[in-house]
Amino acid sequence: MSRLEYIKEEIRQRVSITQVVERYTNRRIVKGVCNCPLHTEKTASFSVDETKGLYYCFGCGAGGDIFKFVQTYLGLSFKEAVAQIDKDFALGITGEKISVKAQIAMREAKKKRAIEEYTKMQNNRLYNELCAQYRTVDNLVRVLEPFTYIWDKMITRKAWLESELDRLL
């Protein structure tokens, strides 16, 4: 067994896929399912299989093991992902430090996710505000709708009266 295979197996035995996903995404996995951290969605399509140590998203089709998840989520190479997991979970297996390039990539990925979350939050707030305004206008239309009939009758009556007055003069 090569050193890399040994390290991979050691990490897989000590860290579960659920721990990795929850650690890096701040999402809670309930009964093996959560919203996918790799794309924006409203329904939970991200599935985790603890026994196999794998994940799969039915929404975007992403899938793999803990290393693939860290690579995809943080934008790292395989070697950097192994070192990152080792460091973050204090396993002390690899003893390698993460490169500056990898740290910058992680910061950029984290910044991008923060911007996406903020945009999503703002869009939800705007959507809720527009819904409230729509409900207000809709209620006004419903309240005022009976008066349109009366208004039309009054306009018709006024026109008739004007024509009668013109006829008499």
C-alpha cells in the first residue's frame, strides 16, 4: 500500500462524509439529506451515504467522496484537499502545510459563497416585499371592484343627462 493510499484510508476511517460536509458548509444533514452546498436550490437534493462515505446531488449531479467534496467546494487540488482535511480535523497524518495558492483559492471560494448567500438573502427579502405589495394592491382591487360598476352607471347616467339637457336647450 502506497503512502498516499495509507493516508486516504486513514482519513476515511477517522472522518465521515457528514462531518466534512457539515464542517465546511455550516449546513445540517438530517437523515442523510440537505440542500446542496454546490449550487443554489430550495429543496434538499444533496444526499450523503455514511456507509459508503459518498455524496451525490440529484440537482446538479455532483458526487464523490470526502476528498472530491473538499476539492470541489474549496477549489483545491487532490493533494491540497488531503492536507486541508488533515489540518482542519487535527489528524496529524500528512504533516504538510497548505500552499499560499490553495489558501487564496479557499478564501476566494469562501468569498464567492458569501456573496451568493447574501444575494440569495436579498432576493428573498425583495421577493417577500413585492409579495406584500401585491397582496395590498390585490386587496384594494377587490374592495374597489364593486364601485367600478357604480362608477360606470354614474358615467352612463351623466352622459344621458347631458344629452337630455342638450336636447331640451
